[in-house]
Amino acid sequence: MEASVKNFIENLGLFEDLSQECIEILSSSSFKTKLKKGEMLFYEKDIVNNIYIVLKGKLTIFRHSEIGQKRVIYILDKGQILNEVILDNIPASASCEAFEDSWVLGIHKEAFLKTMSMDFRLVQRVMNSMNKKIRRLYRQLKNTIPIKIDKKLAAKLWKLSKDYGIEIEEGVLIDLDISVTYLADMLGSTRETVSRCLKTLKREGFIKYKNKRIVVTDRKQLSVYFKGL
């Protein structure tokens, strides 16, 4: 991460084809931050004055329930905006931590808003980013209906294999160092329940393990399984 902040900005799709004036405004109000796995970037209800974008690695957006249970909402990676919602001048609505060792670009909110006012393409890209998150929230809301946790887990693994999958001989490897506990946090369930369901999916031949990572052996069949309820 030796390159200048300006160089990173120029190479992010979010800022592609913006004028040099816009790039200069963003660069002059930007900084890089390195986070170790598990390190917090901000907490829910914090006053956050910077827009954060992932440069390298992956970060998690999560909330805690009223009883303190952690619920992972998103895992975001390179080029994705972490906190568009602060643009409306309210505290952070969720917490953010490093899923793995990561680098983040921070841009002061006022400079980001000024650049948006100068180039509508940036407005569109921010809106597209928010739209994708909203669609993912809709899918998660659908999954809150009372269905068996093994179906929810199957659906989550299918989505992870789509977003982070690598085709290998045995199927699609989910290229994430994701633990049973983390899967439980994503589903709002207990570690013990998710562990039992993973064993069931493995026994049924839907998944297997390779170098401690999950391989979805047949995405189509896994889809049939969780949609078959």
C-alpha cells in the first residue's frame, strides 16, 4: 500500500472518468487506514464524518439485537462503499469491523458531497451502491420468515458461493475464511445449530471442505434444496 491516495482514487471504479478537479478535491481530503482482522472501523451510533471505501481485504457491517446477539448484514470487499448512510447527517446505523486484514480509504464527507454536486455520475454510482444493499436487505427480510435453519444456511452458502466463489474441480469454493460462529452471526442463530446443519448439508452431499474452506459441490442442486420448502 505504498501508492499515493490520489493513485488509489484514480483507480477505483467509483471515481472512474471524474474530472481532474474532482479527483484533486477528493485526494486532498482523503487518507488510508489499515485494519487488522477483527479491528473496528466504527460503531453503531458513532458520529462518522468520513465516507469509507474498501481498498483491500473485506469488512463486515453488523448490528446487535436487543439481547446482544450479533447479526452480520454485509461482507463488503474491494471498491465497495461501507457507509453511504452517513450522507444524511445521522449517526452510524450499524457497526463495521475488518473481516480480514484490510486497507480502507477515508474521504471527508463534505468533500465527497461537493464532488457529487459537481458530477452526477458519482451520484448515480452512490445510488447504485445503496440500491444493491437495499436489495440484499429485502432478501434477508424474506429469509426472516419461520423456515428451517438448514434452508436458511443453504441459501446463505449459495449466495456466498455466487459472490465469493472460485470454480474448482469439486465445485465452487467459497473463498472466505469464514467460521461456524460467523455463519451463525449472519443467520441470527447459534453456533451449535449451524454446526449441526453444516453436517447435514455435508452428509447430503451439498457441500464439502477443502483446506478448511467450504465447497458447494453443485450450486443448482443446493438452490433446489433451499427453494423446495
